[in-house]
Amino acid sequence: MATHKSAEKRDRQSKKRRERNIADKSTIKTKVKSVLNAVESKNKEASIQALKDVIPALDKAAVKGVIHRKNASRKISRLTKKINAFQS
């Protein structure tokens, strides 16, 4: 347990950030699943629209430090690759 006032504040801040990061990660996972489901159902328009929704979310999470920027880049690349593979 923190004894200094500043340490207590840091503890509160880290808990707030942790909750926010967990929520952001959950949102990203949901959006990625929607892309994968659209690809599995072979729905071209839905998969492209879902990808357009997930790319900004991944980029924003990377900028905010929720996920690593290379992790975001890798996810975007793999999702795009899957969509391009089933379109051709």
C-alpha cells in the first residue's frame, strides 16, 4: 500500500489507464473478429468495410501505447492479406 500522496495518485492513474487499455484491447479484438467472420462468410463488401473500421482502431491503439506499433502493423497486414486472398 502506498504511503506517499504522490504514490497513491500514481496508483489511481495506473488503475485508470489499465481499465482504459483493457477496454481498447477488447474493442480491437471484437473488430478483428468481425473482419475474420466476414472473410469466412465470403462477403466482399462486409469484409472491406470491417477492415476500414479496424485499421484506424489499431493505429490509434498503437499511437496511444495500448499495443506496440509493429503489432498493429502486423495485424493490419495479415487481415489485408486474407481479404486480398479470398477476393482473387
